[in-house]
Amino acid sequence: MQQNQQQREELQRSFPLRQPAVTEPVTRAGPCFNIHSININNATLLSDKKQTEFKKILYQSVYWNG
């Protein structure tokens, strides 16, 4: 067990932690578009149920004005 712990510690030391990238704040400038529908075409590997779930997520993430 002690050997496993030493190996973990060595691995942690060998991969330095990355600092998060500094990004500019998101501004809501620019044109806005009303989205009336989302179509998924030729998605043969995505079941109808998954397509519907995906559309719901997309609809919820869009800012609706109507």
C-alpha cells in the first residue's frame, strides 16, 4: 500500500497542475436571432428519443423572447 501511495505521489509531481486559462467576460453584443425550430437530419446513430432529449436541452439553453 505504501508503494502505491509513493507511485501516486510521483505521478502527481511529474504532471504539473495547469492554471485555468484567463478568459474575457462574455458580452451579449451582436445580433440576436429567434429560433423557431431545431432539426436534426441524417443522425443515424442517434435514436429518436435521444434526438428529442437533445432538442429539449437546446431549447432550454436558448434565450426566448416570445
